[in-house]
Amino acid sequence: MRKILIIFLVFWSSFLLAQNVTDGPYFLFEDSGVLLRYVLDGEVISQEFTLPAEGKLLIEPEGVAGSYEVSDEMPKIPEAVFRDVEKIFSLSDIHGQHQKFVEILTNNNVIDAEQNWIFGKGHLVVNGDVFDRGDQVTEALWLIKKLEAQALKSGGKVHLLLGNHEIAVLTGDDRYVNNKYITVAEKFGVEHASLYSNDTVLGRWLRTRNTCIRINDLLFVHGGISPQLLAAGIQPLACNAKVQKIFSSSSSQPELSEEDNLLLGSFGPFWYRGYFTSGSKYQQLHKQEALAILDQISADYIIVGHTTQDFINPFFGRRIIPIDTGIKYGDQGEGLLWKDGKFYRALADGFQEELD
């Protein structure tokens, strides 16, 4: 009897989700223009638009907050090296927790109460893994994209780096996808990965994002730079073009070379955890091994996400700094602030303390 009740509750919760889900917008490029699709209280809304020959079309979907600029112009490959930046705010592994993301940015004066950029010429780095687990992935993606445009006008920058969960979604790995998004894809009559194909606004944007960036003497990457990657002759910034090439098509199952498999595997920049733990394929690095990596890439610090910590606590003489602090759980999380040559833990309530 209990088993029957559990099955019924699972079925009923799935039914309610399908009826009440709201998500979007998604924009799909077609020969005739662009197709807007979103789900509002369980109902699929579709509308076609003709794109202008030049410039962008501003679309304000009925029932959805915000306005969205759409152009069939391919996104530019972002720069990856920046010097003389005065302040940097970074955080990682949002995993669909849009509200916590907004709370951290607002209380630390990166955005205002209306979620607009107020960080001036500063740089915001989102160190990967916006996708999966939580149910506000779409909201987080569009916010990052909006802030990217706003920051540029103020002389600042927003950087979304790819994490292992972005890679998973782009390759059709749905193991960690929140059921909400599977439901949305089913309502559209497509596979989940096709929501981010190279024929979509979000898909084109994601597929041109960087894997690693260097700001001043800080290297930012989701998982880490492994000795194996360097032994293969792949420097961090070289990963960008190599990964962008892998995802330059709409296919969710691209053909992979041996080098591609290294980049996307356990020793690659998305999955590597060797700074903090041992895995089935490697042992945790000793301090001298970690410092040797920093020497090889000529960086003073490596800032990583991926491996969750209770709070920001630097390793290896404070030179490798993990910033995944469990935002994915929805009730915790913090960011890393760098200014005036010093690092600060930036708590969700806005309190900031210098790292020891």
C-alpha cells in the first residue's frame, strides 16, 4: 500500500509540475526570422518575428518580466586577457539558484535592487555551472547576459566561464537537469539539449564563452589546470579556442579527438579536482606540485569552482582559491572580491572580510 501511495505522489507531483511550469523565453532562429517560445502556467506560447537587416530587435514577451534584444549576428568570441583591472568579483556554481545569486550580487554592490549593473569598471566572473540542480537556470542566464551588456557600457566586464554542467547540457547529458526543464523541452517537442543548440540565442552565446580567462595575474577556470593537461602541451588560454571549436556546431554529440577527450575529461579544466581531493584516476597534489603549475602558467593565483567548500579558504600558500561555496543548496554561498591587491570573502549579507 505504501509503495502504491509513493508512486501516486510522484505521478501527481509530476502532473502538477507539467500544469504549472513557467519558463523562458527561448529564441530559435529560422529562415524567416526568429521564433519566440516560452511556457506560461503550463501553456506553450509561440510567436514569430522578422529580424531587421541590421541592428537588434527588442522583444517583450507578454507575461514574462524583462525585455530581450535579439539579433541573428553571431556573438563575438570574448577576450581572455585583461590587465590593470582595479576590482574583481567572482563566484561559482550557481546551479539554478537565481535568488541566492541575486542576493550575493546585490548586497555586495555589484547590482542594484532592480538587478542592474553598478560595479562600474569592475569585472564580474561567473566561474561556471549556472546549469542543473535548481529551477531558475533560465533567469540566471538571462541576468548574466543582461549584465554583460550593461557592464560593457560602463567600462566593466562580465565573464561567464563554462563549467562541467554547461558542457554536460551541450552534449545532451541530462543526469543533473531539474525536471522542470525536461518538462519544458517535452512541451516544445524537442530534446533538452536543443534548447541550447547553435540555432538559438542562448546556445550561440554559451558556445562562444571562454573556458579560462586571465585578469591581471589571476587565472580563472572552473575545475582546475592539471599536470596532465600541461604535459599534453595545452596551456590554459589555449583551451578556449579548442573548446569553442568542439561546440561550433549544433550537434549534441560532436566527434571528439583524443585531445578533445582530454579537455572534456577528468584531467580537463571542467572536471579536475586534484587540488583538493583524490579521484579514481589521480591523487591530490602536494604543495610543490601545485606551485609548479602556477610557475608553468606564469600566474600568481588560480581561482576555481567545482569542488564545494563550506567557505572560501585558500590552499597552497593562498595561491589556489576555491570559490564554490554551496550556492547550489540555496541557503548559503559567498563570493570572492579582489581590490587594491587584496582578497576578501564577500558574504551573502554584504559583510566582507580580508582573507588571512
